[in-house]
Amino acid sequence: MASFQAITTPAAANTSHQSCGNESSTNGSGGYTHDGFVSFKAAETVIELASMFKEKPDPSNLVFGTAFTDHMLTIEWSASDGWQKPHIGPFKNLSVHPASSALHYAVELFEGLKAYRGVDNNIRLFRPLNNMERMLRSACRAGLPSFDKEELLKCIKKLVETEKAWVPNSSSASLYIRPTLIGTEPSLGVKKPSQALLYVILSPVGPYFSTGSFSPVSLWADPKYTRAWRGGTGDCKMGGNYGASIYAQYEALEVGCQQVLWLYGDNHQITEVGTMNLFLYWINENGDEELATPPLDGVILPGVTRQSIIDLAHEWGEFKVTERYLTMGNLTAALKENRVKEMFGAGTACIVCPVGRILYKGNNLHIPTMDNGPKLTARILKQLTDIQYGRIESDWTYLVQ
């Protein structure tokens, strides 16, 4: 896989949490974090194996996030003692104080990535360092302790190695990895917590589409709900961003749509779809064939799949690839002029998800994604899954076993 240069986005991107990104680094494996503490070290991980093991679920009947493996990773932190040794032990319930800041003020964050069992039986992660870097930025924004991202990745590798039998032997299933960081200080004060817990749990998951094939989703676009705003936390993976979206999701279902198309501002900028980044493949206003996605201006989550699609499209070099603002006005005008080819969401759960209809201002807008193949959406899906399952060699994968 070729290497790619950073993509320039509008100046508004600088309003994102730039200082967090610059400060949340270490001076090497196990070095000091920006907040002055020595990070934990994967080499010091204590492993305590479970005495009883669960039955592995059938990969063809998996429901997302409902089955969990036998072990979990936990790493405790306190302002007085810093990071403790990582511990891999039996999966169990957490015990937290009722006044813990994560419960009252959503001082918490999480990540999501997957382990894939390849056609060669090797287990791979897909661009996991990108997830670790994003988790660091989220931790800084939440006032939670920093850590060495490479050491955390090594700890996750140890956990997946411990649970390697749980990685499904299927090209349509994987092992979902959920790193989480929560504030655990037993205090009702609104402040940076003096205690925190970093933990990682694993869950075998099946394909996003139950049929195993593409199914276009319908979207409800209404500006009365906003997922994120500039200066907020929309570019961080925090639970509060997701919990606050549930009400709108159910309203979308009530009007016959499956997901929310999140709009922003008086000009109804298109931002994200459900919990996914959004792409529009079209002929733009200047007559150029273009793959467009909203820029990282602090409102958009910098998705790993999003960046991978941008990188692939640049490598192909067959059409213009742009991070630009898109409005509902741009979209409706393009639909009237038959300039829209495909629209799709992108994320870890589904990789790509085609869009077939948008309900906007009482009108159902037909999006011709499936009418056009969908050639590009299907091509992206195949390329990325070929990499993830080892059918194509790539430096985007991180070998676990």
C-alpha cells in the first residue's frame, strides 16, 4: 500500500482540539505522558487466566455487542500514583463508586476497532494506531489521563492473543475491540478526575447486514437536532455524543427512516449519517467527477474508515477526491440535474453503507446509489475487506498472530 501525504482541509479545521493532538504524545515506548506521568508498559502486564470458559457463539448468529470473551484488560490510574501495571484477567462486572464522574458528567470515552482472522489463519488489526491516536485526543479533551499509544496497542495485542480462539473463522465476522477510559473519582465536583480506569473488552460480531449483502438505508434529514458543533466534542469518540443522538434516531424510525442524516447550520450542511462518516460520489458544480466528504472542522469524527477511503481513492487517481462542505441545497440541485451517482456512510461497523432515500422537508429524495451498481461503494468494500482478511498484503494491517 502506498503512503499518502496529509490532506489539507479548510482553516476551520484548526479550531479542533489542536493542543490536545500536539500534547498527547510520549517520548517513546513507556515514556512520560504530557501530564507528567510515566505511562504503563505492556511488558509488565499481569495475566490471570479464567478458571471457567464460555462456549463460543455461532458466527452466523452473532448480534452486535451482546456476546463477550472470557478475559478483559484493565489499567488503573490515580493522580497520586500514576498508571498501575496492566492486568488481563477474567471478564467481570466493574465496581465503581456511585459518585464516579463518568456516571454523572460523562467523563469518559471509547474506541472501536476489530481483529480479523485472515484467509491464512493469521489475526490482523486494521490501522490500529489511528484508533490509539484518536483515543489520546479524546482523553485530552475529556480531562482524562494521557498514555503511551504504542504501549496500549501492545496491551491490546496481548489481550487478543489471549483470546485468539474467539476471533471468528469467517470472512464475514470479526472480533470487535472496545477500549474505554472512564473517570472514577468518587466526587460530585465538576473537575478533572483524580482517578480513572482504562479497560478493554472484546466481542465477536457478525456482518453489519444480516443478509450479508448491501441494503440501502433511508435517512431523515431535519435541522432541529444537531449532533455536534464547532468547539464541542464532535471530533472525539465520547459516549455523550452517542447517547444524545438516540432520541432523534427513534424519531427517524417514527417517520419511516432508518437513520438520521445530521445537518448543521442555517444552510443545512451535511455532516454525518447515523454514527458514520458520509461520502457523496457525484458530478460536482464544475462538471468534475468527484468523491466528496465533509472536512474535519471539529464537527466531524475523524474516522479510520473515512481516511482509508480517501487514501484509496487518491491512490486510484481516477476522479477528484475532496474534503469540502456539502449542503442539502447542493444535494437537491445535483439530484434535479442527475449529477448524483452514489452516497454512502462509512465506519468500522459496516465499512460502507449505501444510502437509497432521504426524507427532507416532507419530500422523499431518491438517491440513485443502487441504480448505479453501486460500483464505487462495492469496490471500496471489496478492497478494504481484502486488506482486513489478508487477501491483499498491506502495511495498513497489524499482525497479532
